[in-house]
Amino acid sequence: MTVSGELSTLENRGEYGPSMLHDNLMSGTPEEVISKLRLYGNLGVDRFTCYASLGLGMKEQKRSLELFINEVMPELAED
């Protein structure tokens, strides 16, 4: 099966809808990301890999990483 064939099995599945992506992907304002990460922290997750390059230009990647470092990480360091 090709990659596109494998991906086609995910089409039109409710669990991959816009609301699920919004709720579970680490995107949004720093406050939204902090809130989402705290939900995972409450479940015992204590590591997060930041992958800020998905579809973003270099300028946007840098800004995203700066926001994560300067606004998100300090809030979670206290938890």
C-alpha cells in the first residue's frame, strides 16, 4: 500500500476532525498551549517534544520557539 493509500484510510473519520486537532495539537496562544500541556501533566506526562517547523516559514518557526521558551516553559517549570 502506498503512503497516500494508507492516509486515505484516515479520511472522514470523526476522531481526526477539526475539533480534535484543535484540542490535542499544541497550537494556539501561549495560554492555550499551557492549558493543554497541563492536561497531559495531570495524567503523568512529564516530557514534551516541540516540533515547530510543521508547515511554517523560518521566521514563524523562530517566533513559535521564542514564545514557547519565554512564555510556556516558565509557567510549566513551577508545576
